[in-house]
Amino acid sequence: MPRTAISFAESALLDLEDVRTWYEEQGVPEVGERLVNEVFQRIQSLTDHPDMGRVVPEFNQPILRELIHPPFRIVYRHDLQKVRIVRVWRSERLLKIHVSDDDES
């Protein structure tokens, strides 16, 4: 079975940078680094199992899925042979996704 390609929307990359920055400002940059590394490891599992995440309940669209990695929701779009990471948010946040030209490529 071919491996699924993974790409990141700018919004997801900014989310991860915000995580690092927040923990750095709290004086515990190593925690931010650890959490971001854990998120990347979790995302890597999508190359072999792109449908492992649940459908995002707020949208109920089969192509919009999420992995729960406390305290984060890793939201991604699964199209044919690719996965696009859209957001990485704190799990208690309500989800709102705005699709831009960058997010569709």
C-alpha cells in the first residue's frame, strides 16, 4: 500500500509556533518543544493510516478528520492520496476553519 503524502497549511504551522512561543514565555521551552515533537510524531502515523482520525463532529464531513492528542486537536483534510494538516488547536477550543487559497494547495 502506498504511503500517504502529508503537507501543512500555514495555519497549522503558525499554531505549532504559537505553542512553542507560549511555553517559552512561561519559562518552560522544553515543554513546548516536547509537545510539538509529539504532535509531529502523531501526524507521521497518518502516512500509513490516513483515516485513523475521527470525523470532526462540528462539520460531519468525511474528508475533514482529527486526531486527539491531549491537549490538542490535530485537524486534517484527507483527499485521495494526500493529507493536509489544517490546524493544531487546544482541544477545548471550538473549531472554525476558514479555507484560503493557501489551504487548498
